[in-house]
Amino acid sequence: MEFDKGVAIDEAKEDGRDELNKDLLKLDEALRKIQITPACSLPEQAQQVDLSQCPTSYKENSPQEKLLLAIAENFRCQYAHIYPDRKPLLLCPLNECGVQKFVSTTLRPTLSPFPELYSWDGCASFVSDFLSLEPLDPPTDPPKHLHSPTWVLQTNRGSCFEFSTLLCSLLLGAGYNAYCVSGYAVKEMCLLNQSLQQCPLLGPLVKVKATKQRQQVKKYSVKPPRDLCSGFEQRQEDRRQAEAQAILLQKQQEEERLREDGERPPPDALLGLRVHCWVLVLADSREVPENFFIDPLSGKSFSTTDKCFLGIESIWNHQNYWVNMQDCRFGCAEMTYDLGDAVKWEYLLYGAAGQSVLTIPDMMMQQEVEDEDEEESRVFEMPPSWVNQIKISQQDMETRCPGGMKVIHYRKAKLEKFAPYLLKDGLVTRLTTYSDLDCTHSSTVKEWYQHRHDHLEERELNKATNVTVEHFRPGRSFALRCNRIWQTHRYIMMTPETERQMDFYSCARADGLVRRVEMPFEMTETFENRPDFLYYRHVVFGKRVKVFSPSNKEAPDRVDRPIQKVVESFHRDQSKPAREDVAERIFLVCEDRIQVTYHLEDDRIIPAWRNFIKPKDSGDSQKPHSFSRQMASTFHVDSFEKPCKNLFLYEMLVHMMKEEETVALRVKDSEKEVRAILAVREQEESSIELHISIYNTARNERARCHREAQERMAQEERLQEQEKELDFLAPFLAQLVDPENLTRQVALKLRSDCLADLKQRLVDKANLMQARFERETQELQQKQQWYQKNQLTMTKEDEDEYLAYCSDAMLRIHVLKLRLSSHKDKAPQKYLSLDERLRRDPRLANHLL
């Protein structure tokens, strides 16, 4: 790869021009004798392909392809003569049928009907998931075989060159300016070793800064005030922030370097020699802002200056082939991709992009193309692709991975992918993270699900803290969104009154519940958008008292947990004054006390409050209770405010006691709801069901049975129509009294009547055609007589109309004549055929023999 193109070309032109021309003439004579034949030895997988089913283009070369192979061979010889130190180019490898095919014709631009394959990332993800890698052997040489994309899709395996060919075909069909690149890369990329890379699902989310939209200046708007901020100070502040960010980035890079030093693999003896193939996407197509690389093995995109790519030998698309003439001693960082620059990129074929330095001898073109000017450069267009149209089925899109599953190892992580409906629980992705580099001690397990009937989407288990988090999509019962469980063992996760957190979709609940956190003796609920402005409720429970039933003293009856304390908080209600708007109320059930705190007024530093002591006979709030002044204590912020009367305090105490009973009922309802949710979850986990769309006819049993029934009925109808024949004896049998019992005389009469009827119909048809023929002939004669009389006075339009009529009339007369002649020839055959069928008819056969 270390060469100077300008010096090499000058030496070739100045010192050895005559010798090169002689070599080219000898090369042309040798190319005339070349016959391209299939290779004798094929790879083991290619031998398994049924060659009889391959199209002709797979097994043979067209004249244009043969000429292209000759041009490529001439290009290779000149290239090897000028640059003997460079590796051979990949130009014409063998396909699966053992036939030499040029690499550009192996690309087949195809637009897939699936929207997921309209973007480059969707195409790259599909190719990386759908295929399995076959490493190059040896890793320092290009492959000798390059199979078609259709063969690769059938076998689900291929080399990096076949990966790139399939991906480039899909990208070209989607409108991208894509190219296959043959070059050199690091060992980890060539062998798809991602054990030192971070899993993409664990990477930090990149927050895109919102760009400030330029406000439209109205014609008659008020001008904004002048900005008096110092521009110099703003630049200094930006400079300080940039320096701080650079220092932070340097520290992060230093920490990353220190970490990589401990994890760095041993040096590669073949560094810079490992051959790899990837895809280049150039800008200015499909709104691509800049050039970038795509590694087809991993499906990831890279910058063109990435250190993983060590050099480029050549690139090609479906139209041309280019050889890199730039220095790659420092990788691809300083390379440019202006393919019209002939100094940096050498063309194989002539075209509008530029002219090749390696010329094509005229004698090679004289056999195929005749050109008036022999001195002018010949233009040869790339032949069309020999590959059939790439077809990706719906099943391929769903399966994605070979065998329906794929395992990828990352740094301290393992990613498992499964096809939808492959596993009974609907699992499609599982990510396991480990605490060590050897991946022996797992720390977290994260699972993603699809098509679950219980709307489960994601489940995460943290083995260090024994916390399981479940996420649900909208639509499930109780509007449950997230279920977080602190558990000791996984098999007791459905036990109530344990540590758990449940998040809900508040918009789908009438009570506006957002979150419920449950502990063994506590429960906290958070609300949103409630009409009573309640947003927080905290309940403290006491120990449950065991009660034994008289019938079974050993098994205690289940009783609800006693409530000891309830705290409720409210948002500000602007329709009430702050001193009357309750901010917090505390029900101390075990102490028979109630505390009410009001919102803070704007000009105050402490709020007003009231404390109540429930009477001893407060078991029933409907009965009147004894009340004294000592049972209520009040604090007013305003010292001049008049104290409340006893009647008001008594009524407020009764109201609070009723609210306490209502709150206790709501708490019990919450406990029942928790138990109901856990019971439903336990039932759902014991019998998992997957949702199948009605449009999925392959898996929907009901839709499949209905379709099969319709197809069976249609097939039966077609068979009945084929077997059903016209009963020619039916009109005559209908005239008989007893058609089931026929005598010989009746049978002979039926035969004669049937034949006579056919004869009469044949005669009538012949007479009808004869009458039409005579009528058309007579009308044509009358039209000709009219033309002879009015020929001198007719206009040009009348003559054209007359000629058109004569042409149509002659055509009709000719057709009638042919039909009449054909009818006369076939009439005796029809008569004899009917006679034979009558003799073989089971109803008449016994009487006519």
C-alpha cells in the first residue's frame, strides 16, 4: 500500500513506453485465445447447490460479460506490471456455479417492500442479524469465490465480501450512493469479535440539544430592546467552558486508556494484512450529511477516519470499479473519496466520471464494437447484473437470526436475540451483564418481550439487590405500567405485603393513582389530577392479630392489617382562602387523634392548624357524640381572628371522623387491588398467552382454518365444474312419461331425434353465416356504386371515410368467409362425435348395440 502513483506513472511512460505497448499487443493476442470455463473444484457448500435449478445467467456468461472479463484481465495484467508490490485485486471471482463473474455485476440493486429496509441502519441490522460469518481462509487474501446475494439469503451464511454485497445491493435499491470496499481492518472487526466493545443497549443516551428556531420577524412588530451583554465576556465564558470540557474529556480518555491497558488483547501478528470488506456510503444522497462506513458484520456505522480501518485496495458499485491510488500508511484518516479524481482513484471502465490511465487496446474492442474513429477512447458500459431479484419474505423479516436466535458477546455483557413467537413466553431479547471480564458472575438480567397477552414489555432483575422491575404497555387491567419487586427469591414474587412498587397510567384510572409503594407495614400512594387535589397518601399498619375460628383452631382466619396512621397531602385550591384550604391531614387511629394543617398564606411563615381528640364512644360516626372544648385545639396565624365556636368545631370533628372511615375503606380497597393484581400476574405467568393478529394468517389458527375451508370449497367447485358435462339427452327425456325405463324403439327414436336436432342446428348456423356474408357483400357493392356516381363531387374527408368503410367491410367479409368454411369442415366431425357419444351413453348403450 506504500507507493507514489505519480512517480510510477512517469517512469512507465518515459522509460518503458515502447516496451509496454509491445506487452499490450502480446496481451491482446493472448486474450483472444482465452476461453473462460467453470472451475473444476468448488467449495463444499457450493457443491450442494442444485445447478439444474439455477438460471442460465448463473451458469453462463453473456457476450458483454465475456468482454468485461477480458477487459478486467487486461486491467489486472497492467496493474500487476506497474505495481508489482501490491496485492492482487478482487475482480472476477467464481460464483456458486463455478463461473467467473465480475464483482460489479454481482450487485443487484433491490428495493425491499418492507419499510424497515428503507433506511441504512435497518438494512445493516437485517444483514448482520440474518447471516452467519464464515471467516476468510487465509485471512490475508481475498476470497476466490463470491456467491450471489440470493444464494447467501438461502444459506444464511457468507464471508465479509458476501455480507457487503448483500448490504450494498439493498442500499443501492433504497437510493443510497453505496460502494463495496475491499481493504484491511483490525482483527476484532474481521472476526466479529465484540468482546472488548460496550453493548449498544448499555450505552448512555445521547441527548440532542434542541436548536433554537429563528423567530420570524413580523413587519409591524415591536423591536426588541438592545442586547447590553458584553460579547467579550460571553466569548471568555465560552472559552472557559470549552477548556473545562477539554480537561474533562482528557481525563476520561486517560481513564479509558488505563482501563484498556489492562484489557488490551495481545498484539496481532497479521496487523495491517487482514483482508476485510465493508460498505462506503457517500454524502449527497438520501440527505446523508457526510461520508461514513458501515461494517456489515456488526451493522454499525463508523467514521471514515476510524482507526479500525487500516487501508483500502479498491471499491466498486454496480456501475464501475475503482482502485485506490492514495497512501494508506496512516490508515484511512487522510483519504478523500472524490471518485472523479483520476490521480487518486483509478477507473476500470471509461465513463463520464473520468478517463482511465490504463488504456484498453483497440484490437480487443474491434471484435464486439465497430467504431468509426479508432483513435478515440472506447466507452464500455457495465453489463446488467446476472443475479436474480433479491426477495426477502415476511418470514425472513420475522426470523432475522439463523435458526431464530443469535448470541453476541460484548464487554461484560451477553446479548441474546430471538425471533418473535419462537419462545412460548414471547421473549425476543435478553441482555445479561456481568461484574467480571470472564462473564462468570451475572449482575443484571434484562429481558424484552413482544406479543404478550398480559402486555408485558420489559423485565429487569438486579441480582445484587434482588429487585425485579416489570414494565407494561398501555391496555392491561388496573392500568398497571411498572411493577418493581424487592424479593428474596424469585418464586415468591407474587406474595402480597412484601416490598414492591407499582406504577400506573394515571390517565386510564378514575382515581388518578400514579404510584403505589408497599412495604411490610407501610403503603404510600401518589396521585395526579384529582378533583379533590389529593396527591399523597401514606398508611402505617400494625401487626396482624391472629383469630382462630371455632371449627378449625389450628388454621387462623385472615383479617385485614390494622391501620395505625394515615397521612394525606393536598395541593392548593385557589378557590378557597389559604387558612381554610387543607394542606395535610393526619389520622392517628391508634391514638384517636386527628391533625389538620392548612396551606401557608403568602405573607405568613407558619400555617394554621387544628387538632382533634375523638370521643370514647366514636365507634359509630352516625350517632351523636359528647363534645367538650378540650377535645379541639386551634392555632390561628392572625391573633386578632375570633376563635371558632363549639358548634363549628363539633361539626368539623364529625366530618373528620367520617373522612377517616372513608379513608380506611379506600385503604382496604387498595389492599384488595394489590392482591387482585398479584393473583392476575400469578395466573398470567403460569399460563402465558401470546397475542396473534388477525392479519397474521400463518399463525392465527382461526384465520388459517377459515382460509383453508374457503380454498377447499373453491377447489371442490372447480372440480365439479370440470366433471360436470352438458346432458344433451335432457330435453328429449323430459318429453317421455317414464324416462328411467327405456325400450329399444324409444332409444332409437331418442338417437334419431338428437342427431336430427344437431343437424338442424348446424344447418341453421351455416345459413345464418351465409346470410350475413351475402348482406355484407351487397352493402359493399351498393357503397361502391354510390362512390362511382359521386366520385367527382366528393371531398377529401368523404373519400377517407369511404376507404375506411371498404377496409372494414372487406375484413368482415373475409372473417365470415373463413368462419363459414371452417363450419362446413367441422360439421361432419361434430355429427359423428355426437353419434359416438350417444352409442356410449349408459342410458342408450344397451339398446343400440
